[in-house]
Amino acid sequence: MGREFLREKSQLFLCLEDLQNKVEFCVAKGMDDEFSHFYNAVLDWKNAVEYASSTSELVSILNQAQSLEHNLDSWMSRHGLETLSLNWPKLT
């Protein structure tokens, strides 16, 4: 694996950790994460990133995670909570 791929993998993993913190924050503020669906999805993505061997695998995870982030941000906005967008890696 090339250095660039490993850097992208590391960046994506860190963003997923931030997303996990965002899920925990939202749940603490009253969001219903039925059966810990969102939280478990992030854990699964973090695991998948560890074992990913191609950029296409990372892109798939990134797209799903960004969709969840958008949903969380919308929920936070509806509840008067401010949020900052995560600085997702630009995968090449």
C-alpha cells in the first residue's frame, strides 16, 4: 500500500472517530438511536477502514459516513444545536 493510501485511511479513521463522538453527543441530547443503529454503523465503518485495501472501499465508507453526518447535522439544527462539518479527506 502506498503512503498516500495509508494517509487517506488514517484521515478517514479519525473523521469516523469524530463522527462517533457526534453520535454520542446527539444521543446524550435526546436523539433516538434505536438499537444503537448509528453508533454501530460507525463502529463497523471504523473496522472496515482498518481492513480496507483499496481506495474504492474507502470511498464507499466515506459516502455512507457523510450521509450519516448530514442526518445528524439536520437533527442538531432542528434542536437548536450548532455543529461543525467534519473535514473529510479528499480521496484520490
